[in-house]
Amino acid sequence: MEKGGHLIIVVGAGPAGMQVANVLSKDGHTVILLNRDAKFGGLAEYGIFPSKHRLRNGLRKSYWDILHRGNVYYFGNLTVGNGKHISIQDLQQIGASALVIATGAQGTKSVGVQGENALGVYHAKDVVYHYNQLPGFSQRPFETGQRVAVIGIGDVMVDIAHWLIRYRKVKEVTAIVRRGPAERKYNPKECHAICSNIDREYLEKEFARIHSRLQAAGQDPDQILKDMVGEFTKCDAPVSDTRMRFRFLSSPGRVLVDQSNRVRALEIEENKLERSGEDYASVGLKLFYEFPCDTVIFAVGDQVDQNLGLPTRNGNFATNPHPTQNEPDDSLFQVYDEVSGKVLEGFFTVGWARKASVGLVGIAKRDGDRCSEVVRRYLATKSMLDTSTLQDKVKKLHFLLETRQPEVVNKTDLEILYQLECEEAKLRGLEEFKLATNEEMITAIQERRRSMTTAKV
């Protein structure tokens, strides 16, 4: 019998899942990508700021190169999990050599503060998905007031501030930061879109306010301020009068609301810094004050979908806690059932599904490479499938998917959708155009297919 390789099912077509598909399809294996969204890309499509066309187009091109391979299959607009279009048990019955979970972190962690359900309180990821037009989020209103508090000081905070300053043009954006300015996590290069709006006078007053606490922790406030301001270079010309501010050594407590349950302020606790290994930790001082604001956006991290049908731990899919001596990486990607105390044979997890909210596209791609090596070692212990068996399994899964979800999107549909959106962008004089909902995408694909069929007749 002719050897055809292995069948790999990858659930999720974001940066991590696409990289696994890239590596293992290059090895000659058959890879099936199952994706919740109609489009592939995940964070690469819906997490990169809308104005970064060159970066997003470069990633799209690399993903199209993968999808155009004859041994790679794609099925989008398809949900996987308990009560969804198809379950993990259904996929197990197909008999793939390995099943890689690359679904990302689709859930949001509870903020855990009083008032988190008030009007005007949002999770950062939901806001990012909104302005990047992810179906399901694109048409939500996400109404913001004029004084917005964003909890965090990483790249996500900068992106949200960018949107609020240059698109929403609100009056004031304040980053609320638990630790100090030396612990800022954003990439300085990302600040060009917001640094012309940073309130320098307010920043100097903020450093004066926390000066003694930074010194007490062994830090040099004057040098930190100099370094921070030194990063505000090549700033884009301002398009609004928004004031961008920072509030350090401040932990959000309760969200305070008015009689309509709308945000009116944050209760904030003052912090100090204490050494914690090589880093610093914030320690509450039991001193509280009210910070006036009308919108709060929490960048507190995400968690995986608890209803996928696999064991979870601390917001991630559970992985093997027992590293092997020879290949310690293997355990980091193996799905683990803590009830039975055993690794789930043939199941692997990668990207944000493995470690939620850690890194963006570049980190996810590297995680995909590491996971691929782990899967390779596992496949080396298994017998390869002949070509006929491989084809039968692909046909079986294809039939099952179309039975469960008649509007599943395949590679041909994706090409039609891409062409449609490019045509619409050109008509509107835009760099890029996206249909806002899955329903619009499916309708547009179906209409184009019908017109193509009519033209042939």
C-alpha cells in the first residue's frame, strides 16, 4: 500500500494553528483546519490595529500560501464543542493521528470587582474585536463616554488608547497601572500613534506624586521619567484634543455607578512597590480614593472556552504537569486529564489555548513551531496511513461537517469572499473593506456562486 502520511486535525486557524498546519503539511501530512470564524487568521486578522494594512496583508499572504497546498483542507464558520456544530467526540471518531487545539482564549476572565457589570464597563479583547470588525462584535455599540480609564500598560492598552484618541476622539484617556512606570510593558515603537496626545505636565506631576515610593523601592524616578519621555519620538500628528494620561501605583477596586447603573468613577487603592525576585510587585496601602471616569476598559486577560469538551486548569486547557527528562517540551503541549491522571492520547494544545493572553502573532507562531516538533515526535511512534485511508477519512469528516453545518466555508468560498471584499474596497476608495457579520459573508458568497453558475449556463 502507498504510504500517505498522517491525518492532523487542527481546531482554530489563528497564528498558532496556521503555523502548525504549515509545518506538518510541509512534512507531507494531510492537515484539516476547522475554524469558528468564516475567515482564517484569528488575532492576525482581528487583533492587529486596523491601520496596519501592510502587516496584516503580509500575514494573509503567508496563510494563503499554506491553504493553497493540496494536502491542506479548510472548513470555517464552524463551531466545535459541547452543543456546537461538531463535538470533540465526533472528531475522535474520525481517527486522526493527532488533534491540535488552537482555538485561542475565547472567554474573558471575570474582573472580580464590584460594579463590573455596570453600563460602560468593557473587556479589552471585546473592544479590540469590535474595532477590528470580528463578526459577533463588529455591530455591538460599545458606547464610550468622554473620560475613559483603561486598566493596564501593555500593547493592548496602547492600541485601545489609539482607537479612543484618533477615532473616537474622547476628551481624556487614563491608563490605570498597578505597578510603576518602570514596569510598563508596551513596545515603545507602538506609541507613535498616541504620544503627541500625552499630557506631559500631568505626567511630571504623576511622577512627583509617586516619587518617594519609587525611591523607597530602590528605583530612580528621575531617570525613569527621562527614559519614558525619551520614547515619545516620531509621534503622529494629533487629530484630536484628547489628553492621554497615566496613573501609577493604583489598583482598581469597585466600579462606582450612578442611579442608572452607569459608571461615574473608579475606587482606586494606592500601592507601593516591593521586590519579588527579579521583578517588582504592587502592594496595597489600604488608602482609597475616587477617580472620576465614565467608561472603564479592563485588560485583565482571557480564558479558554470551558465548553469545548476538554479539561481546563486556570483558564487554559490542562497540560501534562509531569515533564519528561529527555523532551521536557512535550508535556507543555500534551492535553492532560487530571481526573484520570493521564495524558489524552493524541491531543495537543498550542498558542493562547495553551497559555491565554501571552504574546501576540510572533509569540503564537513560535509556539506553533514548538508544538509541531512535539507532534512530530509523537507521530514518529505511530504507523502512517495509506493514501486511500487518508482520503476516506477526509471524505468522512467533510460529509459530517456539511451535514451539521450546511453553510460551512471552504477554500473556494474564502477565495470568493476575498475577491468580493477587495472589489468593495476599490469601489469605496478604501485600503481595506470587511463584511461585518458571518451572515453577510455567507450571503455574499452564495450570491456570487449563483451568478458564476448562471454565467456558465
